Amino acid sequence: MLDLSLSKPSEIVNLLCDRLRKERLAQQMTQAEVASRAGVSTNTVSNLEAGRNVGFENVVRVAMVLGRAKELENLFLPQVDSLGDIMRYEKGATRKRIRKGPEDD
């Protein structure tokens, strides 16, 4: 497992795009096959593999086709290390919006 905490966003994008391409090839699928099954265009898959701007929903669609959607489950999970963290997380989940204070103006 790589520690990406010191990586630039562009480096992480490049790494993930390369992994995506390798996974597609390992499954012996063409870009057109992945695109068809994901309900996106072949250009979208090509752009995704090249690290060009592609919507997040399309990333999820392609991950699902490649059988890798399970790995998305851990994305943005709360980090809870104590009972206090859990209580703050649950309390925060019920908030509708964060209001600006007078010092934020």
C-alpha cells in the first residue's frame, strides 16, 4: 500500500488512472466494452485513463463495471477514534448548514 499523504493531487490522479487502465487490460476489456457496459462514451473512458477531467459519477460507473466499486466504500468514511468523535459525527450529520459567524465576514 502506498502512502499518498505527501503526494500532489495530480500524482494521485495519474496513479489511479494508470491503475484503472491496467485493471481494464488485465480483464481483457477494450475501452469500448467498458464504455458500453458503464453507459458512457468511449471518449469518457479514454479521458478517464488519461487523467483528463471526467465527472465523478463516470468514475463510479467504470469502477462498477470493473468490479471495483467495493473499494469506493471507504472513501470519505468518518475517522472516529473515540466515543466523543462518534457523538460529534452523529450530531454534525443532523445539521443542515453551517452559518457564518460575525468573524467570518
